[in-house]
Amino acid sequence: MEYRPLGRTGLQVSEIGYGAWGIGGSMWIGADEDESLAALHRAIELGVNVIDTARGYGESERIVGGVIREHPDVHVATKVPPKNGVWPAPSGIHADEAFPGEHIRASLETSLAASGLEAFDVLQLHVWSDEWVGQGDWLETVADLRQEGKIRFFGVSINDYQPENVLALVRSGAVDTVQVIYNAFHQRPEEQLLPACAEHGVGVIVRVALDEGGLTGRVTADSTFPDGDFRNRYFGGDRRAQVEQHVTALVDELGITTDELADVALRYVLDEPAVSTVIAGMRTVRNVERNAATSDGRRLTDAQREVVRRHRWERNFYQAPDAG
């Protein structure tokens, strides 16, 4: 496992992190707790030292906390859901509607109790709008929580497919980390966000590096998901067929098999030096071992990277599925 600095925090984090949404049983259907525990333990054995969870991920904080109490050298990040319950953060609302200080504090206390931990390494706001820079009392509350030793660092999870909607915060110096969707299809973060984070020493936590499974090659026009599973919406309408077409074109031009696609997709993201860690969702030991193997110091060739760049496919989850 290779390690990178998490911005200016002083933490060294594994290139492959553990995304713990799927193990909480919330919106991802079929998680088995014993299997999740085995996957978490195997990830730590293989050098994964950063785990990302959230208050809204069902039982995730409890499961993660139970494991991490045995591994105090592993870093844990969690998230505060917006008080108004609105994802993504809409424009035109005040910061106090989403993240008043007392709500941030109450959410953190609930997360600490659920996890059994005394502190979190990173506390993140689960949505963000740059209109909130200078508004409300969220920043003062974050400072107080640091002073009390309940959190070490502060970050935000950027609205899906809105990588420019955090630039003012990054430039303000008030944030230690940002979490962003970045993958072989969604390359927009390369334009402004990643250079800004590199310039200001902000750690970058990448989510959805495999497009919620689309870049594993396992989503086809005929794929089905359990009732209530998040992927039914994410791959709604004709998106399954669209994914299959784009993946087929990509693997054909790369000259690889579909089984090799996830490895290439992860390496594409890790080729970006501004990226600190990629939090992959891993509910099985097999997935842990496959993803951890990507962090071996090898990178894509220039030719491979140019092929991936040509297959950029920008979408927005919050648009109608048939919008493409």
C-alpha cells in the first residue's frame, strides 16, 4: 500500500481508503454485517488506514467504530447531514438552514455515541454551497469542536457533480479536506478544483471513483438491483444501456478485458497528484483485495491516460435519467 499526505493536515493516508456507505444497510441493499466486518479487518491488514462513514449511513458508524477501537492508528472521517434534509444543497438558502452550529454539535455527539469513539479525525458537512462562506456560526462551532478535542480536522463533501461549488471555501483557508466525485467519466474536477486544492494544501478525498459500479464492467443493459437499492435510481431509465455502451468502447480502445477496467479506472484517479485517497465501497474481502492491489506504485502510461481522457462522459445524477 502506498501513502500520501492528506493536504496540510500532517496525516499520511492510504491511497485506497474504505468507503463505508455500503456496509450500513442504508440504500445499498444486501450488506451482511459479518461479511462487512471481515472486509474491514482485511482492508486494515492490507494497509488501508482511512475509513469514510456518515451519520446517514445506517449502521455504518457503529460497525466502523467497533473495528477501529482495536486499531487506533486508522483514521476515521464522518459527516453531518444537513438539518433541512436537502441533498444537494440548493442555492439561495442561508447556512443556518442547513448547518446551524447546534445541529453540527448534536450530530457529532450522536456519531461519537454510535461509534464508541472519543473523536473523529475528520468531520465533514455532507453537502456544501459556496454561498455559505462567511454565513452562520458553523465555522465557530467547528473551531470549538477542535478545541474540545472531539475532531481533528474539518472538511466538506461537495454536492454531486458540482466541483466548482467549493472554490471559495478552498481559497478561504477554512477547510482541511474536500470530498468530491472524480472518475474516468467525470473529469471536471481536473479543470479548477484539483489545482486549487493543490495550491492551498487541501486534502482531496475521492468518492465514486468506479461510478457506483459502472466502471467495474458489471453494469449492463440487463442488470437488476434489489428493491430499495440506491442503484435503481442512479442507473435509472436507459442509463444501464448507456453505461454498457461507454464501457465497451473504453475497454475496446484500451485493449483490455472488462475485468481489468476497475483497476485502470482507479489508477486514472490516482495518477492525479492532488488526490490524497480514493474511498472505494468494499463490502466483501474479494473487493478489498482487488482494490488494495491497485496501490502498488505503478501508473498508467501516457497513451492509456489519453485514451481514458477521450472517453469523458459528463452526467448529473440529479438530472432525469434519459438526459444522458
